[in-house]
Amino acid sequence: MSKIHKQLKERRKALGLKQEDMILRVGMPRQQYQRLESKGNPRLDTLELVAKGLKMELMLIPQDKLRDVEDFLAGKKEMGGGFKLTATGTDIQRSPEDDPWSGLLEDGDD
């Protein structure tokens, strides 16, 4: 099973969906989706449609940056460039010390 097939299957299961549920999500018959998850070679537009139905994004990552991206998503690395970012699941947040606007509009009545 290819990496993409495995990711699609894992994501579907993580969302608590069955292959039959993809009919409603993306308008794809279960058998077609089953083929896609197991061995299919999807067209790009099909893959984009399925990704959207699974609340995912397709992304091309330069090979020389792949390890950094994987480490970041696993929470093992912070991104540089003046920003300290932390990854929690799929949410990305700025760290408080890098947000000079934090608390600026809050009332001091607490």
C-alpha cells in the first residue's frame, strides 16, 4: 500500500468514517473509493476531491524540506524565521512571546 493510500485510509478512520460514508462526502461510490484506498492511481482532481472530503489539503513539499516538515508536524521541531510555532495535532499556533498584540485590547478590570 502506498503512502497516500495509507494516509487516506488512516484519515478516514480517524474521522470515524466508513468507506460507504464517502458517497455522501465526495459523491464517489464505495467501490471506487475502496479501489482508491487499496491500489488506485487517482487523477489529481479526484485526489483533491477526496482530500477535501476528509478535511485534508494536498501539498507539494520540496524534498530538502521534507524532514523539517515531518518533524514539525510530529511536534519535534520549531519553525524558524522569527516565529516560534508549535504544532498540536493539525493546529498551528504562535507562541505568546512572539505576539506583541496579545492582550492589547483586553480590559484591565479583571
